[in-house]
Amino acid sequence: MEKLIDLAERFLVGGCFGMFRLPDEVATVFQRGEGSRIFDMTGKEYIDYVLGSGPLILGHAHPAIVAAVCEQAKLGS
């Protein structure tokens, strides 16, 4: 996990995306999100109270949004 945090700090200002940053002693790397939950690289589950950068209304990976993106992607870029 420490290696991933170091990599994030190298490419993302402050090692995080957006204005939210965990304290160093509890810093983690999130792997995925589902609805209102996010999961770190170890599989630990958290409630995503921030829900910024898109999932604010429907949550992470809403099935209708995933389906719409997949259909659009088939049309090419």
C-alpha cells in the first residue's frame, strides 16, 4: 500500500484527488466504488460521504450509467 501512496503523491498534487485528504497515519488507496461505498486495495469497505467527481447523485458505478457508457463506447471515440 505504501508504494501506491508514494506513486499517487508523485502524480497527484498532495497525493489525492480533489480537496479531501486523509491524514498520513490512515492514508489509503481506493480501488473501486459501488453505490455509496468505496473499497481500498485490501478490500476494506468505507461509506463515501464525499461522493464528489460524478457519483454525487446516483452513487458509484450505477448500473444504468455503466450500461450507457458501454453503449456509447461501442460507437468509438
